[in-house]
Amino acid sequence: MAKGFYTDTTVCIGCKACQVACHQWNELPAADGGRTELSGNSYDNTESLSAVNWRHVKFIEQITEDRQSTGFLQGSRWLMMSDVCKHCVRAGCLEVCPTGAIIRTEFDTVFIQQDVCNGCRACISACPFGVVDIGHDGKAHKCTLCYDRLQQGREPACAQACPTESIRFGEVTDLMQLAEQRTSQLKAEGIDAYIYGKEEIVGGLNSFYLLVDKPEVYGLPSKPELPSHNVDAAFELSGLAAAAIAVTGLAAFRKGRMDEMARAETAEGND
């Protein structure tokens, strides 16, 4: 059965325990290239997923203003989300990897074999979520879903460290049921919650999210596309072009044969 994450963003408190646990277990450096200065982007100083940040807690501050009538702020809210590799059912990075470095494990997770990766960067442009990054070693890196821990029957470090159970780990089918129940509960309370990562999103995400705003607000694409989407279209166009060329060639061949026969008949008549 597929293993994965269900992340309920409504109970994330932005503590970054998941990021710390990920760094500690995977022995990742504290910052890419030693950079430690503040980003200026709220409380978010890692800014995005990267070769050294396999977990990234997003802080989204939404402020509603009505200064025209009252001169005061009318309200605000924080949206927080611990982002990670989606371990897609149809993974763009796996589709394009030319060396076979990216594989699907027995847990249905997407894993990059570092000893096979040649650093070609094809996977970076193929991922619609901007997950994969090249490290200082020239290799592609991303979340492994703590594959070494899974092999020992243990849950990933980030899920174990999350104090609010915003990050849940388990079998994807079971997690989806929990997410559906939570979504129904929130909707009953008047909160417009939904699940991002069902089958319409690149065949489904083994790491999916419960959100309360548009995907773009969280930095997620509403309609992600895989490289194979364009390849299929290209093959279709090339097939039509090939058929047109074949028909044109056949017509030209037939015309040539008819002209040749006409010339032969004319020659016989002259004789």
C-alpha cells in the first residue's frame, strides 16, 4: 500500500519542528551556502524547498483593509503550511530522468538514488511543484519520505516531531478518509475547506493537503501539468504530420505513375 503524508494546514502553528527534525535526521546543513541572514518575508527565512530544505513551513499573512470608510484594518489571518515533495502518483521527475536515478520504492514514494544521479537537471524543470533542487555536490535532492526510517517500520522524522498532528503519516487511503472527515467538519463550521491532491492533480498526490484558500495562495499550481502532457500532444501532431506527408507522397507517386503510363502510350502510338 502507498505510504504518504496528509497535512492539515488549519492546525499548523508554524513552529518549524518538522523542518528541524528533517534537518537533524537527514544531516542537512542549516542553510544553503552558509546563508543565515533574514529574508524579510515574515517569519519565513528558508523561503522555499531546496537541496538543503526538504521541508519548508510557509507563512502567509492575509490582511483585509477598509481604510476608506473606517481608517482601520478590518481583520487578518495567518495561513501556514508545511510543504514537502508530493511523491506524485504520476511523477514528472521520474518521467524525464535519463539515468534511472529516480525510482518508485516499495512504499510508492519517489526516491532519488544519489549514486546514479548525474546532475543533468531534467527533473527540476519537469516538477510542476518546484520541489527538486541541485546541491553543492551537483546532484538532485529532495525529500525521501525518510526511506531509511520506513524500512525500519518507523514514521518519518517530520511527522513524528509535529506537535499538533498537522502532518499525519500512514497509508494514503486511510489518510484520505481522515482528510474527508476533517473537511466535512470544517464545512459544517462554515469554513470553505477542501483537499488538494486528489486524482485530478497529476493522478493524485501521496503527500496531500487540506487547504482553506486557493492553491495559488499557498504557492501551489491549480492545474499542474506533466512533461508527458506536452509529449503526447507533440506525438499527436507529429503523427498527423507524418500521415499528411504519407498521403502527399502517395498522391505524388500515383501522379508520377500515371504520367509515365501516358508517355508510354503516346510512344506506342507514334510507333
